[in-house]
Amino acid sequence: MSRPQSPAPSVSQGTFTRAILDAGQPVPEGLLDPEGRPAGRRFSVYRNNVAVSLTEALATAFPVIEKLIGEENFKAVAGVFLRRYPPDSPLMMFYGQQMPAFLEGFEPLKHLGYLPDVARLEIALRESYHAADATPVPPEALQALPPDRLMAARLRLAPALRLVRSRWPVASIWHFNMSEGAPKPPANGENALVTRPGFDPQIIALPPGGGAFIAALLAGESFGAALDAASGAVEGFDLTAVLGLLIQGGAIASIEEGPPA
């Protein structure tokens, strides 16, 4: 008759997570393989596979960041990031939400000040892709409103719309790295609009004042208040151009009249 084994010491989830994400950590004491032997090499293989998978997930989520700093540098940055921010959800499509804040405080890349906002734009693209559908209002619905009613109305924007306001030319940086033949980014900052007129999101650099206008709409302000915000931000605000971008992007989900709910 075989002698019963003493129960192995338990391994806390925190200890396991730290060890799985950091190759410098020893194999947790008491961790056994399926045959009841110390995990050893099996754990090391598993640890490597986890790190590779998370790094690949981050590279998929932030392709422009990877291009801007290079593949090898990105792997090194990802290694630091995944140890500091392990996944808190099984949905890898949303992994990396902390990347902009991480890049802001990551000393070796502080000289590349545009990286955090580029990461915000790449997150906005993912969020837009996975956002709920919305049927856009027909363009004639806006044209049918008398000016006084239009000024008092509120435009509810589609769930897939995202706005990234930056002192860097983030939309142009993204296109320069992802679109063949795109021009070099300008020296000025940009407000990037993300819409999803079909299956895939698209990024557009808004004309001056467009960011202030759309930010006000997103905050629930009336059309007139949003127009005032844009006109106060820049002289000669081109309302027609910005409305055209929203309509082309299928980004106006409803027009609401009356007092706020």
C-alpha cells in the first residue's frame, strides 16, 4: 500500500501571478506538475508562453507604437508593462488600457512625448471597433430643423465615435505609419476623430475647432452651445466641414429636442 503524500503548501494567486510574469522570480514553492512533481521546467515553459502571448496581444493592440520604437524595443517595453499591469480580464481585446499612462511615466521613452497620445488613439480604435451599432440619422433630418430648434437640440453621437485631442499630430502620425503614401505629419497638434461608418473604424484629423465642437456634443451640450465652444476656440470655425465628417462617418445617432432628461 502506497504511503499517502503530505499535502503541498498552497500557492497564493498573487505569488503565482508575480512568478508567471517575471522570469526573475523562482518557481513558487509547492507548485506541482500533473504527476505531483515540482513544476520546475514545466512552469518555466508556461511562463515563457504567457509572456509571449501577452506581448503579442500588446503588439496587435499598439502596432504604431511598435513601429515608432522598433520591434525589439517594444518587446522590452511590453515585458516591463505586463509585469506591472497583468490582465484583469480574459478578454485580450481590451488588454493594455493603462498603456498611455505607463508611457507617460516610462523614463527611457520620455523624450518621445507623442507616444502616450498615439497609444490613446490606438485604444480609441479598438473601442470603436467593439462598440455597439447605431443607426445614423438621415442627413435631411438636420436640414429639416429650423435654425432656432437646431440650436436648442442635442445631437447624440454613435457609441463607436471617439475623440482624441492632442498637442501632437496623432492622426497624421498614425496614417504615416499605417497608410502607404501618407504625408509626413505636420508640426501642429491635432484632434483626431474616430468613426465607424461600416465595419472598420476610420481616423480623421478634425479642422480647427472641431475638437471643441464634438467634445461639447459628447458632454451633452446643445448644438448652439457646442457651436459657441468651437467659435470661441478658433476664429472662422468651419461648421459645414465638421458636420460633413460626422454625417459621412454615420456618427449622429439621434437628434433630441426639449429639456435634458
